[in-house]
Amino acid sequence: MPTYQYVCGQCDAPLEVVQSFSDDALTTCPECNAEALKKVYGSVGVVFKGSGFYRNDSRGTTTSATTSSTESTSSSAPASAPAATPAPASSPSPSA
């Protein structure tokens, strides 16, 4: 069951309550008995670890990010610089 945080609008008293999703929100402050209790919404502390959570985890080795970065580097290279040539592939040695 989740823990909800409340704060009173009159006395500013903080309150944490473990409630079910189906429970009604609290409205009465336990400190001053005023009907001014409101939920406090904050950031959720969820951390996704491991693979499979990012858009590019389920794809192959080529992604749009690497394609656009190689295009930008090749277009920003000076025109007088010679193009890089790939190294020759080595032939497999025959096993005897």
C-alpha cells in the first residue's frame, strides 16, 4: 500500500499515512482538527535499472542517434582532408 503525504492548510502540520488506493483522501488535520488537510504531490522515486528501458535497447547496433552524429561529423570535415579508407580485411588462415 502506498504512503501519502498530507499538509494542513492552517497549522502547516505534515502527516504521512499508509492508505489503500480505494481509501478516500483525508480532510481533517489530527493536530488542529481543521478541515484543511491537502495531499502533497512530489516526484516519484522510481529508478529503472538494467536493459530494456530505453528506446534504443531493443534495436540493433545502428540507431538514428549514431546515424545523425556520423552525418554531422562527415559534413563538418574540411573538403581538403582525404577521406579515411577502411583497413583491408584479413583473410582467415586455413586450418590444417
